[in-house]
Amino acid sequence: MANTTSRLEKLRSLMKERKVNVYIIPSEDSHSSEYIASCDARREFISGFTGSAGCSVVTLDSAALATDGRYFNQAAKQLDSNWTLLKQGLQDVPTWQEWAASHASGGKSVAVDSSLLPGSAAKKLSDQVHKAGGAGLVPLDENLVDIVWSTDRPARPRQPVTVLTDDLAGKSVTKKIMELRQELSKKNCPGFFVSMLDEVAWLFNLRGSDIPYNPVFFSYATITPTEAILYIDESQLTDACTAHLQANKVQVKPYETFFSDARQLHSEVAGKRQGNSDGMGIGRFLISNKASWALNRALGGEGSVEEMRSPVGDAKAIKNETEMNGMRSCHVRDGAALIEFFAWLENQLIERKTIIDEVQAAEKLEEIRSKHDRFVGLSFTTISSTGPNAAIIHYGPEKGNCAAIDPASVYLCDSGAQYLDGTTDTTRTLHFGSPGAAEKKAYTLVLKGLIGLETAIFPKGTTGFALDCLARQHLWKNGLDYRHGTGHGVGSYLNVHEGPIGIGTRVQYTEVPLAPGNVLSNEPGYYEDGNFGIRIENIMMVKEVQTEHCFGDKPFLGFEHVTMVPYCQSLIEVSLLDKNEKDWLNASNAEILEKMKGFFEGDELTTAWLKRETQKIE
């Protein structure tokens, strides 16, 4: 637990100098990234909370940290007495926006670094502040936490960028830009501004390593009817990158000039609109609804800018055939790594009586993964958790401060990797001894939910919001549930969490129907604080399926699962499974055995484990 007293005192001193009463510190960077570089961990620095999601709000005499159900336990442990924890989603707990607005009554000001808050979020917050009697939301061009953090704040990474060749990307940069311009022309748009890092990487078929686990690089892009511009520190580009960009007619400009260029382009277009007939019919600039308030303001704000769901994000979410084949292939290799790891871990714990802690296990898994073709690195920090730690949904073991794995308790491993041909994310919960009745029942209810979702068939136009209950139905029948989404989109050698699609109760999951080519996770769970946690996760791809009828002349869709790791036989309460569930499980295990056995020729230990865990369930 960090002592935040001194940091808050310095921050409040700066707030008083600038006549700021309430200061907002979001988790995200200026690109709305979920996972960030260490130099952008402002909310972590000021609050001491290390989770990936949340927002801090600081007033002149109080401070609050808001986060979701994945992190309630972690935040409670990490926040010191200076902070109030706002458990988002619980009844009668205010959102961080409501908490901030309530502390602005009486004409007080609320301020934020305008590069860290999306324009739509800024407008909504400003309205809330005004309704509460506050003076409004003030956009700051400086970041007050950065000033407090000036002595030991890490530098922004500038790692080399690489080209993702067309045989791996499946579509050329030229074609992607052409298709984007076709979308822009429908709105007579003078320019689209790309601010999300994974969207820039996807659009230009480039990858980097500026942010841990995410193969992206600090950059912006502007696409107009005649120009494609990448804003980046040019020192990060290899000769191959430069040649690649030139071949696709992409200009390169310094990262720092993006906002000034945006202001200049706004000025030019505004002049055309007002000064001559050439400006007649010019549409508004388009930006993502996740683009920063600072970008919105640079482009002239309301009247000049239209915020929308990014057409680049939409296109990226529908994988082409090359990307889908890559997903299938990398999950076979990744499955082999996990199977070898689980067999090794059980042998070490049970036969050799070796003491292995959670971090050592995670390191061993990474070592095994690294042997496989096209491995680049992990896709997120491995969640390696034993017993009560498995009940902490996004638990992160720390070296020297973690538990030894208890073979008499459940072990939950949520891990993934980046490969040149895809991204993986798999969770398996295992037990190396004799699980109790409560653990077996919870595991089997979660497994039934996973099967229920994975076998769903639904008409085109169905959203992930509508499907979420399929994964929860068996838990609900027993008065149980879990406090996280059921599924997130997954990138293709990109971010492991990818919008705009997902499966869950978030309102944004009502907006975009699932479509063939979408790749999502399926990860129901159940957690008993202080006791155990269960989660099972597969990656699956949306596909069109043939049905006897075609009501309303609509195609029907279903899922193809690509994760090739068996389920824990000792945790399954077979009496709770119906015949269809047993048939599905047996067919899945037979496929896993067939695809995996060739990896372990001569490896008797792993082969025996694989055969045992894929044996037929009667």
C-alpha cells in the first residue's frame, strides 16, 4: 500500500494555484488506451491502485477512486486512508461523475487534462456539473499529476516499429485506406482522425511494443480524400517501415505536430466554407467517439466535428480469412503450451512435492510458450492464482509477495500470448487433489454456461448484450452470478481486449450486432471471496450456420471455438450435465486430443495428462 499523503498535498497546492476545486485523473492515456505505458500511469501514481480500470477524483479536502467489480478486493487492499472507494455498479454507490459533480456545487470548478477524456464524456460530465450547481468543466492543456510526478516519471517509450506483411495481415494498407475513404465520401468528410493506437497499427499494417503486452506504438493518423499521414517519432521506423509506408503513399510527420496540424486543417476547411463556393457541401470532420476532448476542440468542436463509432474499429473487428486462419493456428500452438504447462505443474506439485509459487508458475508457462513458432510475447499479465487468490478476479501475483500453489485448492490460470498470426486468451481452473462439493458444483455451473453460449444459434442482428444471459442462466437458477462481462472482442496480433463488440450488460454491447469474422472470448465465472474462484474461458469466432428454416430471410449465426485446452475432469460434477452438454464436451475433447497429441511424441508425462483430461464422459 502506497502512502499518497505527500502526493495529494502537492497536487492540491497546484489545484489552488489554478483555482481548481475538483480534479479528474482518468486511467487512460491520450489515445484512450485500456493498457498504458508506465509514463501514463497517472491514476496509479496518485492513488496507489494498480488495476487497469478506474478513475480518481481529487478535491481540496477529499479523494475518491472508482472501479468495477473485477477490482473491488484489490482496490480495498491498495488504497490508503486518504481515499474513498466507489464500487461501481453497486446499488446506491455514485459514479465517479456523480461524485465529482456533487463536490462542485456552489459554483466550484471541475478540471481535467483535455487529452485524457473523450469529447462525448466531457460534454456529459460538464452537463452534470452544471446541474449540480458547479461552474462547469475546465479543459487543461497541462497535466497536474505530471508536474507532481516530475522527478521520477518514466520517459515515453520509443521502441522500433515493424511491418506486418500482407500474408499475415490478409489485406494491404492501400486497400484498407481505399475502403476507409469510401466510407468518408458518403458523408463528404474532409478528414478522419485516428487516435486509437491499435487502429493506427491495423490501418498501416505495422506493429510495435511501446505498451507492454500490446503490439502498438505511440502515433496518430489523418486520412483525407487525398492524403494519408502517420504521426510518429520517425526514429522508431526502420528502413523496411519507411519503404512500406512510401509504397502505400503514406506521409510521415512528427508525433508532436498532430494537434497543430488538426487546428490548421480546421482553419483551412472553415475558410473554404465561408469564403468561396468550393466549400459548399463540405461535411464535418469525423473522429472516433473515443477521441479526446483536446482533439475535438482542435477541430473546432460542435458544428465542425462529428463523433462516431470508428469505421476503422468496425473494420478491424471483422477478421478476414487470413486472420481467422491465423487465430485457428496460433490457438493450436498456444493450447500445446498450456497442456504441457498444466501437466508439468501437476507433476511438480503431486509427484515431486515441489513448492512452486504463483509467479514461478507464470514464468514457467511463459518459458514453454516462447518455444512455439511465431511467439512474440504475452498478451497480458498472467493471472496465476491459488485458493482464495483465485476469487480476486484480476489478481496479479507479485514476485516475493505471492502464495505457494496449494494442490488441495483450486488453481486459476488466465493467460494469453501474442503471435505473429494472432492473439490468445485462455482461462482454465484446475484442482490437483480432491475438490469439495461446492467447488465441483460451481465449476460445473460455469462450464454449463460456457457450453450454453458456445452452442447458441441466433439470427443476424443479435448483439452480445442479448446473448449474455445464456452464460449466466445456470448460475442464476442457483442464485449465483459474477461481476464481470462474459466476453470481449480480441484483436489479431493486436490488443487482447478489442471493441466495439462484446458479450455482457454494458450498454455499448447493445449497439453493434455480432457478425461473421468477429472474434470474442467466452468466460463465465463464479467467485467466493476468501475461499475460491472459478473461471473458464475460450476464444470463439462468429460464423454463419445452416438452419432448417430461415425466418425473415435472415441468416443465422453461431460460434466456432478455437481454444484447444481440455477442461478439468476432477472438477466436473457429471450428474449436473445433460446429454447434449456431455456430447459437446466429448466432441470437444476428441478434437483437442487429435490436434494436440502430435506435439508430445516422446513426452510420456504430457501425453498421459492429455489423454486423462480428454477421456470420454459417460
